[in-house]
Amino acid sequence: GEDVEQSLFLSVREGDSSVINCTYTDSSSTYLYWYKQEPGAGLQLLTYIFSNMDMKQDQRLTVLLNKKDKHLSLRIADTQTGDSAIYFCAGRGTGGGNKLTFGTGTQLKVEL
Amino acid sequence: ETGVTQSPTHLIKTRGQQVTLRCSSQSGHNTVSWYQQALGQGPQFIFQYYREEENGRGNFPPRFSGLQFPNYSSELNVNALELDDSALYLCASSPGATNEQFFGPGTRLTVL
């Protein structure tokens, strides 16, 4: 089955850019997603990218996809304290009921 | 537009008991997926319901079962609770079986 890996922790200063990385194993993943989870809350869909795209930009968010290396990244420009949360990448494959396979999450801490 | 809602928000049960968790999907969404998120982990797919039929299942035992109703709301039932079932249970709805999933706030289940 799919395996999705992320680094556990990232700390940045307010106003800097944050880059959160993710690697996945299933090359048949058709869509790759980024979700944000604040303490005690559910998951908020931030953005997604289709597997035939290399890049997608959505306001402060930029997603880069390297299919050859099975590497996905999320760049947050001008990071704010409100961006502090856990960020999950998830892949959706072609079978198994449209399930999402999540990484373990990256905790982003934004310092003043 | 009302988002995905779940009830109850918190629940405490003892080992061996049974529990039912509820989810109301977002308006216009006919697909509901359930995920289990253990502390410090990413969500794990339990199963998905599409138009009242199970449409895929993750690696969970049969004591995890579900239903979807004609209004597309859903229930997750867990029998013979074990300590390891303690987790945040997340429900996600989508406008179709292959569309992006929008998550509710979750139900925190504690098994003593």
C-alpha cells in the first residue's frame, strides 16, 4: 500500500517562507492534498494538485510536485503566527474506495 | 452552507462496550468517509459510503461497521471496544466518490 512520509517539525520566524516536504510511494496517486489541523480541530483542506501538474499556486501557498522523485512540497509565503498548526500531505490512489493516505504530519511553529 | 458536523464531540467508554458516532455531511455531498486518528499520527482510512453503499474499506476489523442514510448522513459503530480504539474519529464528506474530502471537527473517543 501507499506510504507517505513527512518531517515531524519545522520552526520559522514570522514573515519568512515555510517549506513543508512530503514523499510518497504510490506512483498511481492521482491527487495529492495538503490539509491543516489546528489543536483540537478537524482537518482543513488547503490545496491539492493533480498528478499531471508540476506546480500550483494559490495566494500564499505554492505546491510543487516532482513525480520522478515522488516528492511533494508546500511553500507558505510570509508565514504568520496563525499558520502554526500541523500540516498533513495525503495521496489519493485509484482504488480502495477513494481513500486518502496521510503522512504523519509536520508541526509548524511560527515564532515572532 | 453548513459544513460537516459530528456528534458527540467527546465520549468516554469502557473496554468491551459499544459506541455509535454520527456525521452529517455537507449539503449536496453524497459520499462520507471515516478516519481514525490516533494521538500524534495521521488519519487512517476506515471506510467510505457512497449513496448508502460501502465503497471501500481500510485495514480495520469487522467490529468497525457503518451506515449511510438516505439523507447521506452516516454512523460509525464500534463493538467490543479496546483501549487502542481511543482516538479522534473524523468524518469527511465529498460531492462524489472521487472528489476532494471536507472534514468535520471529529469525535474524541476515550476507552478506559
